[in-house]
Amino acid sequence: MPKSAKIVFGGGFGVGKTTAIGTLSEIPPMQTEEVLTEASVDVDDLAGLDGKKTTTVALDFGRVSLNSGAMRLYLFGTPGQERFWFMWDSVCDGALGAVVIVDTRRLDHSFAILDYFEDRQIPFIVAVNEFEGARRHTAEKVAAALDLDDHIPVLLFDARDRESSKAVLINILEHAIDHVRRTGTPD
């Protein structure tokens, strides 16, 4: 029987969680995408998301096998809209670690999400999805803007690119393993 671990992809609305999981998953990802409706216009902040037509309403799910299938990583994506945050505890329960994806065009949407993982002591890294047309910032500048502790890695990546997304996945695994070694506990 293969060993397994759960990795969560969290972040605000439209940052690329669904895309990253779809890029990484070796199986067709399960997605709970629904079309954005007129009803969401007054509820959801669509600034900077002109082309966005759908949104995750529950979770995303994918799988990656390592070491010829001896280890399976189960990838879970949280819904980004605040009105669906009530689901996060269920989605994040038992997670080895989390990738917090951020969009520098809407960095202020990241603070509550970072607090969520800090409060639950889930090891996390920050992955800056470099959207076309967005200003580029160094990882150090993003870390400073988010007021992150020095031990929290910040990576720049493209959620559409498999190699870039794999680097993020490897980084969260290394960070979570380091956390377990330092604290003696997975959470």
C-alpha cells in the first residue's frame, strides 16, 4: 500500500489554485467549477479578473505519485471567495503542508489566508503566480510586503507551467519535512 500525504493549495479568488492542481495532477482533476453569475458581481471582488468566467465553489482535487507510486500526494484546492471559506477547515484537515498562492495585483487579499494557516500551525510556503501583465517583484519584496517570517519560503512561478509548479510542490514538501524535523510533529 502506498504512503500518502495531503497538500493544500490555498489563496484568494482567482489566484491560480485550480490551474496549478490541474497542471500537476496525473489524473483528471476533480473540480467544482461553476460559472460566475450576475449575482456574484455585488459579492465578489472581480478587480483584475476581467477574463474570469468560473469559480471553485467547494474544492479541487488532484493526485501526484512519487517514487514509482510508493508515495502519493493528494492535492486539495480551497475555494477562494470569502463566502466559501467555511469549507476550509474540512479541506485542510490532516494537511502536511500548504501552498498559499498570491497575486501581486491583489496582495491585500492574502493576509487573512496567511493568518488562517499560521493560526492552525500548518506549514506553508508562498507561491507568487506571475500573471501576464502584472508587475514583477522579487521574492524578497513580496515577503516584506506580506510581513512573512524569515523561515517561510517565497517562490515565483507560473501555475500553467508543469516544471514551475513541480518546483513549488517540491518546495512545500521540503518545508513541511523540515517543520516535522524541527518540531517533531506534522502540525
